[in-house]
Amino acid sequence: MLAVHLNEVSFEEPWVEGAPHQRLRFVFPLLGRGPENEHSSLVYFELEPGNELVRHTDSAEELLFIVQGRLEVSVGDETGVVEGPSFALVPALAPHSIRNIGTETAKVAGFFAARHVVSHFDSVWQPINTSVVDTAQIEQQLVAQ
């Protein structure tokens, strides 16, 4: 059984230059841990109040589990408020963004219907200096360590 405790992983904390509210803490906790998840993947992220996960698309459908928090979620041309614990579905390649409009740290798990996902963001993330996140590349780096 593949099980990962969030206290045992290292979070990334990227930001967008010149946009102080476009930052988050995230981890792909299953990457680099073996072949058990052949057809799915997971991202877990946290947003502080007022912070935002910038508009982007993902190559696979994503089921968001809002564990905690009050979020403004935009998918395509639709925007709504979602409070945890709740679920929200993001179709593959649908532009979407998530902003914490609450007063507590938002905690979200995103389940993807693919082992590897390529995400294209409208902004460039620092310190990695890219607008594309490819989990296959991340996994290769983790395995090489």
C-alpha cells in the first residue's frame, strides 16, 4: 500500500514576481514513490488568506477536494464560492484559478485522472522561472535524487 503523510514531504513554495498574492505551498506527494498509482496523481496545496493559485490549464481532469477554507473558484467563464469540506470538478484543459477569500489557511487536494499532468500557467513561477509544470519531469528529478 502506498501511503504518504503530509508531515513527511517537502513542500514547494513558488510565487509570481510582482504579484504578492500569487503564491502557495504545494506538493505532489505520490510522485517518485513507486508505480502503484498507474492512472492517477495528486497535488496537495495550501493558500493563505488573500493568496491565489493563478489561472492555468491541466492536461487531465481534476477533482478538487477543498478540505478547509473559503475559496473563489473560477473554471472557464464560471466563478463561484466553494467552502470546505466540498468537491469541485475541473475538466481537462479548462482554464481555472483558485483564490482564498476566507480568514484561514485553505487546504486543497487535487486528484488527477492521469499519472502525469502538464499544467500551463498564465504567469511565470519563481524560483523555477517557468509557466509550465510537468509532473513527469518532476518525477524524473525525484527518482534521480
